[in-house]
Amino acid sequence: MQKKIIALAVAALASTAAFAQTNVTIYGVADGTFDSINVDDSMDPLNNKGNYTRVSANSSYLGFKGTEDLGNGLKAVFQYENTIGFDSGAAVNTNRDSYVGLSSTMGTVVLGNLTGPTRALAAGLDVNAGATGIGANTGIVGKIGGGAGASRFDTRWANTVAYVSPNIAGFSAVGAYVADEDKTANSANNTVAAARTTGYDVGVKWEGAGFMAGIAYNWYQAGNLAQFTSDNIRIGGSYKGAWGGVNLMWEETQTQGSVATTNKQQKWGVGGSFNIGKAAIIGQYYQALESDNVRDNGAFLAEVGAVYNLSKRSSVRAVYAYLDNESAANFDYGVNAAGYAGTGATVQGLQVGVRHNF
């Protein structure tokens, strides 16, 4: 009997120790598609890539996250999230959200490589799972006049500290500060492209009864000599029900610097989904209006597709995305850019593939 009591006591101690240790979750997404892409740039035949095919990994990733209960409502939190480019055998890239911090009923403070509220708002209004693929709204939002890949506002901020408020009656807020780590003041490297970046990103969101409304503002400066600054304000909302959902967004992006870089451009977008059993029809349209200082540099991105859920974790999809540039614009897909260097091109593509969450 005494041995049994001792054994139970040891087991209880072991259980208590395990409870105090960090609980780690391994998670991720494997998203692969076969793409058929066409780039038609009749204005500049040298940049006319024509038709080609490829396999894309579509922001696939592997992550580790965990918490430790420190007592009195305080928890330590961490996350390491890594891009996995399995389509080309690329190495693991640690450019996704990775941080360490503390959480309590007063909110959460984290430090690391972070998604700010501006990026999060646009991603939350994208109709694509994971806000990825050739039809993602990052083909248009955050940019002025174009560019391949996502804008600076739609990538993660390195060297950042952020505060996330608790949810109070559906309202929550996020504030992030991007630290300036440059130690070579007044050097030749302090240019827009090469030198220190600092800024802040703030946002407020309300959610309830299927509705969501949010506003975010992001400002940053690149280069202490060039004095190049850029900012973005976004307003958006959505409604989700059993039948599907609808999303709306408006933004204005502005740059200030030399005469050549000072500009302002507005964009707007609408998207939605309609559920049919295990399937869903998705679609969205985003447009960049002509900017203040450059004529004919607008564009639009239209996407339509279908998704079929094989299970709670796995789905197959087919998506068609068409991006049309005005004569002075060079917008390209925000994820898996087509890769042309001219202006005035139309870019269209078809993706067919599988997505698995684990």
C-alpha cells in the first residue's frame, strides 16, 4: 500500500511538472498548384514572356508555437514560423511571423518579425485561403504604379515590438513599432534601398454577429539621408454567414521624398464567396486608380475560382486571375509574380492544386 501511495505521489509531481512546462504545437500548411501563366506586353516585346507553366508552393509554411503558464494570469508565448519553398527545393526561410513575448488579461507584448495590423486587415479581406495565390489582393494593394510581389505594407516588419490589446465587447487594437538598427550614421549606405528603416503600424478592429470592420494606418521611413517616407491607410469590412461572405476595402498609399518619388494612389476592392455544400465559389475585384503625379498608371485584378473541401483540413481548388495594367503601370501578382519588367502588360493565369492544413 505504501509503495502505491508513493507511486501516486510521484505521478502527481510528474504531472505538475509537465503542466508547468511549455506546451508546443507543430502546425503548418502545404499548398501546391500547377500554374499556367501568360504575360502579354505588346508595348514592349522584350518583356513579353508569353505562355509558360510552373509549380507553386503558395506561401506554404511550417511553424512551432507554445505557451507557458507563469501564474497569476501571466503567460510566456513564442512562435517560429518558416516558409517552405518545396516547389523548387528552396531552403527554409525564417521570414514569417516569429516572436517571443508575454501575455496577460491586460494584453500581449511580443518582439520579433511580425505582421502588422495593416497587412492583417488586407489579408483578412482576401477571399483566398491564406490570402495566397495569383489572385491574392496583394497584386494591387499597398503599391503605387505597380511592382512585383507584395508591397512593403503587405510584408512582415523585422526588428519590431508590438502590443495586442484584449478583446473588449468585440473591439481590439494593435500597435507596432519598427526599431531602427542602423549603426553607420551618415554613411554612403544610408539610401532608400539600403539603409535603416523605422516606422509604426496601428489598427483597430471590431467583430460581432458575423460582421467585421477595421481601420489601420502604417508609416515608415527608409534612409536617414534620403528622407524617403511612405504611409498607407486602410478601411475595410466584411460579413460572413452560412451561405458565404462579402468583403469591401479602400486604401490610400502615399510616398514622400524627391520629386520623382512623391506620389499618392487610391485603391478599392470587393470580394465574396458562395457556399454550395462542401464547395464554394470565390471571386474578387481590386482596382488601382490613376495616381496624383503619374498618368495612366492604374490597374485592376479580377479573380474567380472554385474550392472543394475534401475534409476539414484538405481542399482542392481551381482559380483564374486576370491583371490588366494601364500604359504606365507595371503591377504584377503579389504572390508568385509572373516576372516581367515592362509596363502596360496584361497578366493572366490559371492555378489548379491542393491545400492541406496540419
